[in-house]
Amino acid sequence: MTVAECLPAFRETAAIAGLSSLVLHRFVTVNLDEARIGPETMVRRCCA
């Protein structure tokens, strides 16, 4: 799923802030080695 596809899921908080919080709490992962976070960045659910 891309960042652009994830953003509509956030209603109670700012979209990028919500996504960042999920990344920091390791609920999802994004690959920051290739480029900055953008609309085409892939978001993946972390394995438990």
C-alpha cells in the first residue's frame, strides 16, 4: 500500500503525523533508505 492510499484512513489526526506515529511505534514500516517519504512510498505492516 502506498502513502497516498493510506492517508484517507486518518480522520482524527493529521495524516502524515498519524503515519509517522505508526512508524515510530513500529506498527508499520517504510523504506527511508531509497528516498524521502512521498506519495509512492510503500507502507508495510510490521510482523509481530
